[in-house]
Amino acid sequence: MRASTYAQAFHELAATEKIEGEKLVKQFVATVLGNGHAHLLPKIVRVLDRIEKRTEDQATIEVTSATALSPEKVAQLLKREPFKHALSAAHKKVVRKVDATLIGGAVVRTGAQKIDASYKSSLITLYQSLISQ
């Protein structure tokens, strides 16, 4: 059995919250040891850390704007086009960032998706279209 398989199984069990945390860890370690895979424990922990980071990244929406936005303005922004399709029930955390080079508009990142509706990207696109003619 691979460490990634053990890590994924542990992650899924922990997400269900059917078994209390400490009891889950004891049972999991006992299962790994019982299967004769004690040598995999350090790698299982590393893989589990990567899975947790990926899960957290997928549950986080990062909103970058030219000026600081209040939580209410961020909520309004995420309800409008083109951002409204990026938001889902899986997103549990919103991170607000400020980038003064954006001039205006916003950039929204969710996991592997990026929606750039900033004035900066619009101006760069306009500039590139003008010089290419």
C-alpha cells in the first residue's frame, strides 16, 4: 500500500468527523502498524500535509484590489459578473489583499482558477492590441 493511499483515507475519515480526532489517530496508527507499514508513517504525514494545504487552497478565495475593500464590498463584488461563477459552497474563507499597481478593478483567485478584471490587465491588453497592428 502507498503512503498517499493511507493519507487520502485518513483525510476523508477526518473530514466526516464520525470519529473523534485522538481516537481516529490511534486507530489509524494501529492499522498502519498492523499492516506492517510503520516505515511509511513519516511519508504519510508529509502527504497528508500536502492534501490539507491543497484542500485549504481550494476552500479559499483570494480577492486582490487596488484599495482595501470591506467584507460587505467583497461580498457584493463576488455576486457580480465575472466573479459570481467562481464562488461556491466549498469556499469557506475569503482573503482580501491590496495591490496598488492594479489601478482599479479586482483579481479573484480560487484554487487553480484566476479571474482578472483589473484595469491594469485591461490596459495591458489594449496596449498589446494597439502595438500589434
